[in-house]
Amino acid sequence: MFAESRHRQADSRVVPQCQNKSSFNFKTCQRRKDVPFGYALQDDGTHLDTDADEQEAIEIIAELRRRGHILRRICSELEKRGVKTKNGKAKWHPQVVSRIVKRAA
């Protein structure tokens, strides 16, 4: 249910730096750090689609947080499960997980 509502919202999301068409900068929108975890840029470079693998990771993070796990424990669990970060790295940092938790709330 949670994932379904996120999927419905994806079509309306736009990368913040790309909202103003008069100052459109394609290179700015292509930077991966501008795309929130759980989403990927569409081919037009401004709209977002959901990324199924990252959405699953968000659900794992949310579930572990609901169970009362601390951020470091969540990082360890993601690493054990082989979940990669947005940049494709295997190492998770508590600050990254914290941002994902805050955005998902």
C-alpha cells in the first residue's frame, strides 16, 4: 500500500533544478545526486520514474526503522542483503539512511 502511493506520485515529480524551463540546464538534471533515492530520470531529463530496486530498499529501511533499529544497524542490514547505494556502492552511511527515512515520512 505504501509503495503503491509512491508509485502514483512518481509521474508528477520533477527534479527541482529543472522546474523552471527558462533556466533549464540538461547537465544539472543529469547529475545522480539531484535524483532522490528510489527514483530514476526519464529520458526527457526532467521527470522521474520509480526505480523498483531502490523502492524495495526504501521499504526495507522503513520496516527496520518501525522495528526500532538504529541507523547503523539498518546500514549493516542493507550491506548484508547486498543493496547498493544510489552511486552503486556497497557501503551505506547512517546519514544517507537518515535522509531516506526523513523523506519517506
